[in-house]
Amino acid sequence: MRIPLDYYRILGVSIQATASQLGQAYHDRALQLPRREYSDIAINSRKQLLDEAYSILSDGERRSEYDASFLAKTQPLSTQPLPQDMAWESERNAPTAWLEINNEQFIGALSILQELGEYELVISLGNPLLDRENLTPEQERLISSELVHADIVLTIALACLELGREQWQQGQSERAAASGKVGQDLLLREGLFPNIRGEIQADIYKLRPYRVLELLSHDESAISDRLKGVQLLQEMLQERGGIDGSNDDRSGLSVDDFLRFIQQIRGYLTAAEQQEIFELEARRPSAVATYLAVYALVGRGFAQFQPYLITRAKEMLQVLGRRQDVYLEQAVCALLLGQTEEASRALELSQEYEPLAFIREHSQGSPDLLPGLCLYGERWLQTEVFPHFRDLSELRASLKDYFADEQVQSYLEQLPSETDNPDRWSVVEPATASISPSGQRTVGAMAAERTLQETPSGRAAAGTATLTPPQKTEGIPSPSNRSASRSRNVSRGESRSTPTAQRQPAPPLPRRRREQPEEEETSNPPVARRSNRRRSRSSGNSSQLLRFLILGAGGIAAILILWLAIGYVLRALFGETDSVPGSEANQPVISVEALMVVISQATEEIAPNAALGDLSEEGARRVVETWLSVKKAALGKDRQIALLDSILADRTLRTWRDTAESLQQENAYREYEHEVRVENVDFNPDNPDVARVDVAVREIAKAFRGGQPDASQSYDDNLRVRYELVRQNDLWRIRSMTVL
């Protein structure tokens, strides 16, 4: 039979090869035995072809004769079609040199083609021989033994495995998975080589995140492909135990890598798709999924004029608010629902310095912060919400358009009023005021008007302060580089233009009775007043009784003070003890900007009073070194968690306390080494009690779990970190930290 090979290709040399090059090539090829799964028949068949090629080409006269006929021995390839879903891109009718070989040499030729990377050709030539019912007499002679049949199955399966890896390297992840599945199905059907089947399956698992990216990057008209991508993502989430789960989905992605992957694919998903995925994940419960679901609900609710979605987002934020500062997000949601007093209360509770400074700056001359909140809300939607959805990334956020929508107005009218005072906005009536069916101006319309009329400096379009959007990220690791740096963020894909979102009717909202304010309790009820009068009349009758009462009250007060002091000391030493593992309160504190960033720094020992007084460059260095030393002690083997209170403040304190307690519950700890260099110290001219410090830190972390080293969580990173410091009671503390 004829096979599309020539002697030069069998030895792996060019037609210009010298005699010494031929000898070296033959020697190397003879030593490179095929995989151990091959039978002796296949190994001997391959060796026969190597011997024959070297014998002819090493003889000058015979080589000359072969070269003379080499170009004449060409013909178009005539091969069987590839299996479904496997496209062969080569020009299959291109002239190719051929050899006439014996039937017994076929399996050797097939294995050589596989070694040469002719994977599609191997599959095309070998597949017809696996259909025993339709074999020709010549084909039956080729597979006269079960060993030869098994060798053909093995060669085709290996070709599928290597073809899939080649396509993976070329960025064709879906085709790579299809190629692997062909080989896997063949081995499963034949019941052969389970180890090879395991190799293919391992590659298919590692391909899943790449397939998700490829499928979700398709246009929204490719419904089946996108649904398949979402299904694969949900399978991974289920196997991992959630977005921040630690179970093994066999993709090779660590928890941090998977969080980066989730951040990366958000730009390929629509708001509706993200809402469906993350709302389901939030029920595990998962704080990360809850936060992402909030973004999807707010973005979709605002863009598609469906305020009932914003109500759902607000309810989810209330759950998150038990353990972290999400008051700004709650304020924006309350604003979008016309609940202005609630929005103001949320702002009062927030400790986010920069956004609050922006809001105050743009509320100058106003009795409250609502004008600045309106401008901040628009910019937050435009820069931090919309860019993460493929169908919203090109939209413009306009509060005026949102509140002018009849569907929004109708929904807001059904919400219970916050106070008995209907005119709580104090606005100038424009000619285009929105009027409700009852003839009253709606809260939404007044909010939009106030945004335009009360914002300083030309208002929405003319504001100078900007809010930093989430950092963009790199993609998931390629097959040749599957580990990502811990300190990097992940990027969304290229933005795409999207059609205008369709408006969907909001579900009916039942009207609720307005809650009446409770009557104010009097400080001295009648019974108490009568009792006091009786005690007053009788107090002069017995001075001895009075002394006993005074002594008794003093003793009780002393006991109470002692009890409170002991409780304070215990809390300082051991931290809060009212959290329950597995509850929502123990979910990680997150933000979308830093969803994937794990911030860790450290140094040698605690410097006494390093955070005291004015802040010079040396003082800033000592503050950072104090923090790193405290971190080393709190997350280390001795678990001195109470020390965190001495250097951290606000949400950062809660975050690191949760981290330390989580490590303690998991019987894990860290050992740190640090090198610190202060690069810059900036003060806020309007607030001398706030400063920023930029620091270059080298951090070496050795992780331990159950007393044993945990290499997967150990690292050696060089980071640039920005610390925001706040002075409290003449002590500088770290309020926030961000990897630059």
C-alpha cells in the first residue's frame, strides 16, 4: 500500500543532508522509542522503516536513484474524512511524496507520522480501520491481530491528545476540547489505555476556563455558544464550591487565579447573565458573589429603568453591611429609589474618605450632601458599574433620564414615604418638571432637577474630581505559563458596542401602610414619679439606712466596672468571639476594585510608639514597619490577633481581624520576612490628620497548614503599596491599603 511519507522525513532530515547527518539522525531516531504502551509489533514495524530509509540514503548510488524518482513519486492525498467537529485545515489534495510499504509496516508508518506532528493525517488514515464491519480484505490483513488494532487505537488517541494541545497553544480552545473528546470517546468505546484517557481528561478540565472565555466572547446572536459558556462556568463554580470556594475543579486555577478569571470574564457577560449567575452563587452564601450580584442588579435596574432590581440590590447590601462598609453603595441605591433621608444617613455612616470628600466638594452651598451624591452616583455608574457588562459598557449614565422614565416614577410612587413631610427637597421648579398622574411632582424628578441645579461648577459635566475605575487585568495563564502573579489584577476584554437595553415591566409592588412614628416615652412614668416622691419623704427617717444604700450601690458599681474592664481586656486579647464559622458574617470583606488583590506586607519587630505624633518620612517608615510587625505576629504561629487594634483602623482592621481568625480556625499560619523602602509621603492640606504613604515592599511568606508547609500559599513578591493613614488620639493608624 502507499503511505504519504518519504525516506528523508522518516529520518527527519532535509534532502541536502550529508552522510554524517544521516548517520546521526538515524542513531537518534533509533534511540527515541515510542511510548511504552505500543506493542512489539509496532516497535519492530517502525524500526524496519528507519532501517530501510537509512540503508537506501546512506548508499550513494541507491540514494541518487531514489532522488531521481523522488519528485516523480507524488500524488494527491486520498484520505477518509475526519470525525465530526474536527476540521483539517491542510490542503488535503496537495501533491505529497509517497512510499510503497508492506501491510505489516503500516502501524510503524502511522506512528512515525504521529511523531512528525501529522495528527490530522494519522486520524484520517487510521479511523477507517476501526470499523470492522466495513473493512476491505486488504484492510483486514492490516489489522490481523488484536495487538495491531490496539496500536492503531493508541496512535489515533495520541494524535487527538497532541492535536488538542497544539490547538490550545493556538488559542483554539473549543476545537482543542473537541479533538480531545474524539480521542477520549475512542478509548472509552474500545476499553483501552485508561491512562491515556486520563491525560486527555486532565487537559479537557484545564481547558474549561479558556473555553468559557472563547464562548462568551462570541456575539450575543450566538445564543447556543454563549449558553454553553455559561453552563461550563456554572459547572466549574459547582465543583469549586463557589467563586471563593477551595474545592478542586481540576482547572489548575488557585483561589486567587479563579477570582482573577471571574473578574476577566465579567466584561464578556451581559448584566442579565451576571445577575442570574451571581444571585445564585450569593445563596451559598458568598460575599464576593453577593457584591457582584449587587453590581449586576444596580447596573441593569438603572440602564433598563427597572427600579425593583435596585430594591433587590439594596436588600443584598444590607446583608453585606453587617461586616463591611458598603454605605456608599447603600446611599446610591437609596437615592435611585428616591429615599433621600436614608441616603443621607448612609453617607453619615460611611468612612470612605475620598468619595466623601468628592461628595462634600460638590455639595457646597447646599444644606445636605445630596447634590454631590447625585453627581457621585452618576460617575460611579459610568466608571465602576457599566464597564463590567458587555451590554452596558457603551451607555451613558443619566439620573435625569432615569427619574424622568414613567416606569421608574410609577414604581417610586408605590414605595412608602420616609417622613410625613412631602416637600423635603427645596428645589426650583423648572419648566419641564415631571408630574405624576395625581398632579404631584415625583421625588425622582426633583432629584434629577436638583442634580442639575445645585451641583457647583457647571454640575455633572463640569466636575473636576474623578473616581478611579477598577484596575484592568491580565488573562488567565496559557498552557505554557499557568501561574499568575498574586499582586496583579485581571483585565476585562475589549469593550464592544451594544444594542440599547430593552425596558421590561417591573413586577407589581403591593402598597404598604405608612409606618406611624412611635409615641415618645416619658423619662419618668407616673408610677416611677410616685415612687420617687415616697422615697423622698422617707429618706430623712433613717440616715443609717441611707449609708447602707450608698455602700451597697458603691459595691455594685465596683463590680460592674470590674466586669466591664475584664470584658474589655478579653476582647483586646482574643478579638470578637460572637461570629459563627460558615455564617454570612464570616464571609470575606471585598470590594470590586480589589476583588482579586491579596494585600500582605511585614517586617522584623514592633517599634514602640512608632505611630505617635507628627509624621515625617522616618515616621511613615516606622508606621509601616509597625504594621508589618503586627501582621507578622497576628497571622503567625502565636496568633497575637489583638495587636491589630494598635495599628489598623476602620474596615481595614475588620478585614485583617477576619483574616487572622480564619487562619486560626483553619489551623494555618504564616511566617514573614520584609524589606521596606518609603517612596513618598503626602499630606492632605485640608486635613492634617490624614496622610498617604507609598512604599516599596518585598514580602517573603511561608505558609503552614496543620503544622506542615503549604507551598501553594507561599510566595516571594515585590510590591508597591499605598497606605492611607489617619491620626486618631495622636496615634497614626492605617485606614486603607492598595497595591499599585
